[in-house]
Amino acid sequence: MKVRSGKEYTADNAISMVPGLDFLGTIKLVNYIRSNVQSGNTKPDLSSSSLFEDDVYLKPVLEDDALLYNLEDISDPEEEQKADGQEETASPSGRIKDLEEELSRLREEFIEYKHMVQRSLGKQLGNETEMDQTSSPKQHQEDDMASSRFKNAEAGYFTSYSYNSMNTFRYRLSAIHESMLKDTIRTDAYRDFVYDNKSLFKDKVVLDVGCGSGILSMFCAKAGAKMVIAVDNSDIIDKARQIVYQNGFGDVIKCIRGKIEEVVLPVKQVDIIISEWMGYCLLFEAMLDSVLFARDRYLAPGGLMVPSHATLRIAPIADPDFIDENISFWNSVYGFKMSSMLENVYDEVLVQTLKPSAVLADSALFMSLPLHTITVEELTFVKDFKVSITKDAETLDGWLVWFDMFFMPSCQTKLPQDAVPSAMKKAGHVAFTTGPDGQETHWQQGVFLINRETKLPVPVKSGQVLKGNIRYKKKEDKSRLLDIRIEWSVEEESPVSQEWALQ
């Protein structure tokens, strides 16, 4: 297969001329050659991979580029020989296990990217809808920029599908981590706790579980940690290692790739475990299991978990505008019924940000997680809740679930019962909420819509009491997906229940 007419490189020859390329490097090489040929240079310089290391070469030069579809079929002869040798020595069961782990990792990356794109597109569409004729020139300019970001995100989303290969989602990891780093509520909380408590970190050994880009590890190193061990099982660890050295922390931060359950650490115990493990509705992705394994295996007696506590809250909601925009809209689109677009809308948790006005009652705390003592078994649970309605609504539309995080300075420090971040911050502690009353985070909230196809609308009035319970359960053992069931009743009426999937 020719790279392009006018240059007698085959794909194999071009790749062999720049040895050591990974999958993304190969994509960049092809697009580098394409762009040169398009500009009239039929003999592009291939003397060094640094010539095409810019991420601009991740963008396809040709639409529906057939070569990019088939990159996985192009292999380095040396790699083939190495692989053949490995096949002779590796057992079939071992190879199957490796392939299953790789597939599992890629699925997880794909799911996270899908949610990120959904949030981005939804947010930008919302921004465009709210724009009106009275906006100032500056506001119009900002909205134009938002629209541009929306178009770029949309283009990137569908371009990523065109490659027809999960491997191409690896380079989307940078966008995922960018989204998290730009979540200032999240990142500022970790930074503030570490920098405000440098005495806790000075000369200590810190373990960063699921280190991602390495930002938390660098906070700890800058605060005076003697050693920081950064562990991650995805390709981002390679970027983290580069970032660590770029910032002069190579002697302090040790980057290790692998599952925390399987890697060998350079120490027997650590003084502090720091991790940003939270998922949607707190426990989606089940990364907390790995953090608790690290705690039980490596944390020294009296050691510190950062963050130290998490709480889960639930509240009833009624939001006619949200229902109109997300449900009723599909009943008549330019006069056509498109209700098939609503498939699974009542079966899956929606990750959205709702307005505080949608909440019908003060939230109820249904689960508290003290990170120093909670066990994996306790992460599957059924918990009761009770809320008192504070305003009338024609119908109960659903439930809203979110979590709050707290950073306490000692494993002995107790979190006050029914603690809320606003009060804890006034008391001098670091905390944040993902609820509707706080600044939006990338976790947003979990929206559980009541199925109107099977359940009649129920009006609620101020003063009524809703009682119920909520169950969290992994879809299957060691799964990162969740099934969440809520059962509730209004006053003394018969309880009703519904189950949603978070995936």
C-alpha cells in the first residue's frame, strides 16, 4: 500500500525508516507524510521522529483514510520475530489473560471518553440554547468560542469512530485528563490540602494510586515528600513519567505501570496514600477497591488517606424544563415522532448538572465512607433514607444522587455526623461537593428519571415525607459498572421501586 502517489514509500518502508514508533507515532508519521505531499514536498524528511511529534499530526489529513484503518495490519519485522519468539514460550492461558486485560482497559478508556464527550456536547448545546439577542459583544464572542469548541468536540467524536479500532482511543486519554485537570474544584482541593499541610508530607513516603498525569504526585513532591510512588495501569503513565522529569522531580517521584494489586513497590510501607478515585455517583468504575487494597497492603499504622472521607446524598427532583428538553422533545421533532431515541432513558443513570431549583427537599445522607476503615464488602449496600418535601410539584420526576469529599489531617479525626462541605470549610478543613448547590464539577450528578411508561405521575406537596432505600450493587464481580435500585413511598402509600444501570 502506497503512502501517497509521488513518493515511493510503502507504509512498511516508511515505518521501518523511523524505528521504535508506537501506534500513535505511526499515525503521526502517516499524516506527516500526507501533509507534506499535499503541500508539494514529495520527499519529506524522515530522519527523526521529532519532525512529526506534534499532536497536530494526530488529525487525519485525508478523510476516511484507508491506510489509517489498516495500521494495525502493518507490523515491524523485528517485532514480528520478537512476537513469534514469545509465542513459543508464552502459555496460551497467559496470552489469553494478557489480551483480556488489554481489552478490559480499552473498554474502560472508551466508556470514560464517551461520558466526557456526552458532557461536553450537552454543555455546549445548553450554552447555545441560552444565547439571546441581548447578549453583549463580549458574550457573543464567548458563545462563538463555545460553539467552536462544540464543533471540534463533535468532529473529534465521530472521527474517533471512523478509525474502527479501540486502540485509537488511547490518544483521547489526554483529553480526558485535561477535563479533570481543568476541574478546579477537584484539583484545587487536593492542592490546597497538600500545600496547607506540608508538615504532614515532609520527608514522608507517599503512594499515588491511579496517578494519571502525575499532578497529585507533583503536589506531594513539592510539599517535601521524600519519595512519591506513582502507579497507573494505562498508557498515561508514560506521559506522567515525562512530565515528572520535565518538572525536575525525577529523583523523588517513581512512576510504575501496572495494577496496584500486581506491581512490586520499592518500599514495604508508605506513610500516605493519595488518590483521585471517585467516579460518577461516587462508586462507578470501582477504583476504590484498588485504593482499599493499597491501604490494607501498604499503609503504615497511623498512616493517612487523602481524601479521608466521602458521603453520598439523595434528593427528590421535579424539573419540567429538563423533562421537556430531554424527554418530551422527542415526541414531536418538526412534526415527526422520534420516541425511539428515548430507548433506555429510564433504564440508565443520566450524568447531568441540574439546577438547585429542581430539588424538592433537603437532601438525605444515605452512605458515609470513612476511607481509613471501610471495606470492599461495604461498597455493596442497601441504605435507608427519608426526606421532607419543601415545595409543591405536579409530579415527582426522579431522584438526584451526588457525593461530597472531605480531607481530614489525621486518621484519628472523626467526620461530624451529617457533615456538609460548606460548614467544614468554614471550620478550616478542605472539602468539596458535587451537588447542585456547588460549582459544577466533571462528575456532575446522577439523574434517576422515573419511568412514566410504567409508573403514574405522583404529585407531591410541601410537608409530605418520602421514605425509601437505595441499593448499590456491582453488575458482576470485579465489574466497574453499577446497578442502582431506589425504592420509595409517599407518606403511607405502597412503595414503588425502579432500577437503573450506570455504565
